[in-house]
Amino acid sequence: MGALDALTEEYLAFARFPRAQFEEDSVNDMVGAVTEFVRPHARELRLFWGACDPLSTPRPLSPLLDIAWTQGGQVAGRIAAGASREAIFQALFEEVRSPKPTAIVVIEDLHWADDATLDLIKFLGRRAPRTSALLVLTWRDEVGADHLLRASIGELPRQAVARFPLQRLSPSAVESLGARAHRCTEGLHAATSGNPFFVTEVLASDAPGVPPTVRDAVLARAARLPPLARELCELASVVPSRVELSLLEAAAGPTFAAIDELLSALARLLAAYDDPTWTIADLTTAVHRAILS
């Protein structure tokens, strides 16, 4: 237990940003940061690694399948035998609770998790205090208040959970990234609100206008809107600044009936960018630029 306590403290110290180096990294490099922490211990520990995917048809228990493919053992055996979900969960728990060597379980991108994976998180998380294992979970904070992920995390033992939200880039961090890339950053922080993904993609792109990667990311989020809400969003995005509701209602006609649905969906999308200074007008403008580019 002493070794695990020391390892946990090392991770907590590692994960508490304001690490100057981390402030300059992309949000996507969070995965790299987790890897950086875990890999050096791979020989002295047992590493169980899985991820959720943004599939049109979610793959049930995707992280558990990843673990089975890479680790084999009881988990793979019970899956191959067509065992019940409870039996497969128990097999993984038996694997990770063995104290020698200590286990680290990493599950990425829980914002794409299916219901069965969230049940797995609750199953492992509620039993974590009875093991020597370290459970590392990553997700984007783009889910609504009613999303099952929030309830699943909220039901874990409070004393066993530590949260480490990512911070946005400061103006000085954007300047530092620009200097490293030998690019001018004038106006970049204001245009991106310090969003690490936007900043790094703009600096990496030689194309004028919105980088294709940013365009695709924005359009992918807009594509998740219900049909009428998306139509209304695209209509509002034509206005290059804030659009008055009365103007939008007159232009949209019957489509305006989706306004409440749009506002609710966009609130979740805005949460994905984790910036209280962004407005719906900002996001619809981003959609407009993405569509035209």
C-alpha cells in the first residue's frame, strides 16, 4: 500500500495543472499526459487500458473489449465463453484487486461511453477503496446535466475521487506556442478564447481561414443537433454577429418552434468549449465559418 500511496501522490502532483508546460499543450495532449505518467510504471505495474469511441452505433463495453484484447486472462475467457455481464465485471475486478503487482486501469473518452460502460465505471469505482488499484478516467466536459456520465461519477465514493479539470490557455501561453511554431499570434487568443485545440490547429495549419480540423470538429458537434435545431442554428449563423430572436423568428418561420431545443443543445455544445465568455452567437458564427470554408 505504501508504494501505491506514493504512486498516487505522484500522479496527483503530476495532474495538478498549473504546470507551465501543460498550460501550453493541447487538450488532446491530455491523453499523452496520462500516457507519460503511466508508461514508466508499466513494467512494475499491470496496465489495463481501454477507450470509448464516437461510433454511430456504440460498441457496448468498448473499453472492456480493449482490455480483453490486450490482456487476455479471465476477462477475455469469460467474454469468449459468452458469460453474463456481471461475471465479466467480476473477472476484471478480480484481476485488478490482486495486490502484486498493483494495477492501473485507464479508461478514456467517457463522454462517448454506452450505458454498460458507465455501469462498469460504477462497479469498479465503488469497489476501488477495497483494492490497491488506481482508476484513471478521462472525458470532455461536454455532456448535459442529465447525462448518465454525471450521475455515474457522482455516485462514486467521494473520498476516492479526485478531479482535475483542464484550464484554457492564457495569452502568454498562446504567445509561447506561437514562438515555438514561428507563427504570429496577434489576435489569436481573442479569436479562440484560448481553446487549446483551436490554438494548436491554427498554428499547425498553413491554409488560410478556418483550419479543416477545426471546421470538421465544429461541424461534427453541429451534426449532433436534432434536424430542426440544426436548421435553425445554420440560419442563425448567417448573421455575422448577435442575432435578435425577433429577427430569427421572422426568418425561420415554423422552424422557430425548435428554439428551445436549439438553446438546450447549444448550451451543451458551449460547455464542450468550457468557456463562459462564449455565446450562442459565437458558436453559430463558428458553424457559419466552418460551413463556408
